[in-house]
Amino acid sequence: MNRVASLILAVLTFSPLPAAATLDNEFNDPKRCAACHPDIFSQWEGSLHSQAAEDGIFRKFFEMVVAEVGPPAVEFCMKCHSPVGVFRGEVPPATGEKLGPIALKGVFCDFCHTVTPKGIGNAAFETTFSAEKRGPFDNAVSPAHRTKTDHRYTRSEFCGMCHNVTHPISGRPIERTYEEWRESPYNTGDPATSAQCQDCHMRQTPGNAGTGATERKDIPGKAAVMGPERPHVWTHYFVGGNALYPDRPNADRRRAMAEERLRNAAKLEILPEDAPSAAGDIATFRVRVHNTGAGHKLPTGLSEVREMWLDVTVADAAGKVLLRSGEVGEGGGIDPTAAIFKTFLGIGKTNVKLACCFFAIGERNKILSAERITRDRRILPKGYDEEKYAFRVPEGAAFPIRVEARLNYRSMSKAFADIFYPDGSLAVPVIRMAESGYSFGKPAAKPAAAR
């Protein structure tokens, strides 16, 4: 038996599906695709796309949202998290007991490569299974299925079908990742010269973050084991800024890649202003945060939940701390004096203090009940924001005085995590995205006394 015949046999037999489910009439388990696309399958299997329908954190959050909003939230959320489940009528209920094994695969091969895009945001697509698989290559030929070239797979609009979310009742923006990219310098208006979402998120490999601050290089190889060598094969790791991940296949690899992406998204700059010359002087400086690597705001996504903040320490040469801002306390909360970059929500004249009481008792602190964004302090693509600091030099301070600034990130607050997991079992890692330092030297010498 020759190699192609063996692969065809593998495609038809390498699957846990019943014999009645064939390539021509049913969404296929991704393991069937793995017979010809093992590398892409391995990358996808370690992604949050593969866990979109059953990730434990999403499920708990989803159940809270449904309890708050009611039945309209069920299909609204699940059309992107389990599109096949909605298509098949396995949603509702929100509890997911009707979801079949294929619907639980979340955002998977057969869905993406047969979907019909219809616009931007709020699941703007039709789930339309076809035995013809679409993709970006002009000369793809498969012994297992028909193929069709579709260059939309290399454009941000494809991602924008789901990664732009608007509250279905109030119209409040919930997620604007696509729109943030569309209005950014990465979008030139010409698909040929723009840096698309895929140019960062489908070029990353372990050891190569693929951000706007790093090389976004081609990845030569084969998309299918029997296919031709290609100058570039799009990766399917789909790594973003979410460093929380269950212990599923390739979890360690994905965590490492998420941290690598975050460490290549921003830079810090310390700008001294008033330098001290004697004890009692007040010294001032600014810390500037640059978004150097993200084609959207930092942070993005559900940015009222995510936390990115400055952790600043000023200490003299003897180690005495003169200023501290941004420390994480014993209870997991961030020092309230910290500069935090995120969005803040409100209802009427009341702010929703998600950082410390995300789902506190009472209707005013529920995320989808929020009517408006009261403040959006996030960093624009290729933009910056800054915070000013001041400290007084005490008597006996030992020069030089050292400023250390760190930009930290976590996927959610500790208080939020404890609502999902009251036993405290969900550890939310704090990731250092960037750091910088500056030293104020010795004070100027005092003039000698007259004799």
C-alpha cells in the first residue's frame, strides 16, 4: 500500500465517531483531522479554542451571567464558545448536559474551515458544515476532502466575527479587540500591507513571541504530511494574554507561550524630573508605559476583569524603602495607590468596583448589568500612558537612590478568582511584562564655609 492510500485509510478510520458519521455528512472530531495534520492538531489541542466550551473558568463565569441575565445569555455566549452546540440545538440549557462530544470541542477544525462569515461581532457567522474545507492556500489538494481557497482566513475580519462583543440589550461594549485593531496603526487600510491578527497570533512558536515588538517571521513546513513544503504555515496555538489554563494537553507549553507573549508586548521608561540634592528635597519622576507589541489596547478582551498595573519601589543604597506603590497584599488585592490599566464599569452614578467586589451581593456589581464604561485607562497600540511619582529624601538617606519599576499583569483579580473557586484553589499568576530602573546619584556638594 502506498503512502497516499495509507493516509486515506487513516483519515477514514482514525476516529472515535460511529461508522455512520462520514466526512460527507457530519462535523468531524478533530482527531480525524490529526491523521493528516498532526502538527496543527497538536497546536490547536493546547489552545483555548479547543477548550472554549468546557474550560472550567468559562463555565463558572457563563453560569453566573446566565443567572444574572436569564435565557437570552445562553445562546449569546455559546454561539462563539460552542457554535456546533447551538447549531445542533444542544444549547440551551446553560448547564451543558445536552452538549455532545463534538460540540464540546469548542472552536475546532471543521467549524472554522466550513464557517460562513457574515460580518463583525456577536457571532456574525453561519455554521454551515460542508465536505469542502476552505483555507488560505491556493494549491491545496487533499485525498480526504474537497478544498477551496479563501483568503479571508488571513484577515482580521475572520477573527472579528467573535472577538468584538456588544451587550445585546444595552449596546454597551463588552469586548472590542477587533475594533481596537481596526483603529490602530497596524491597520493601514490595505490588507496587503496591514499587520493582521493572524500575523501575530498565528506566527507565534515556542521561543518566538511573534508580537509587534519582535520578528514575525515565516514558518516553513508542511500543512499536511502529504502536502508540499510551503514557505509559511500558519500556526494554531492561538495564544493571547490568558495565562490561566487547566491541566489539559500541552498546558505547560501554552502557559510558557502566554508569558512570552506578555513579556514582548510592552516596555517601561523612567523619566526623571526633579533630582534631589539634599535631605528634605522632593524628587519626582514619571514612569511611561509603551504598548510596543500588541495590535490592540493593553489589556484587551474582558478588560474590566484583567489587571495590568505598575509596581514601583524607591529605596536608598542601604535598602530603606522611600516609596512603594503597586504591591500585592496578603489577601491578593493590589495596593489602591497603584496605577492600574483596565476599564471600569458603572450603573447610573455608581461605579462597579470589579477589582475588589466583582460579584458582590446586590444587583449593582454584576458585570452585564453595568450600563456604561466610566473610565478606560488602557494603552493604545504603539501608544503610551504614564504615571507621576514623588518622594521626599529623609535625613540620613544613603545615595544613590534607586527606582525600580515593574509592569505586572494577571488574568483576573484574586477576589474574582475566589468567587469562582471559594476554596482558594485557583492560583492566579502575576506575570512581569516589563521592568526598568533608574538611580538618582549623590547630592551636590555643599560650598565650603568661609574662614
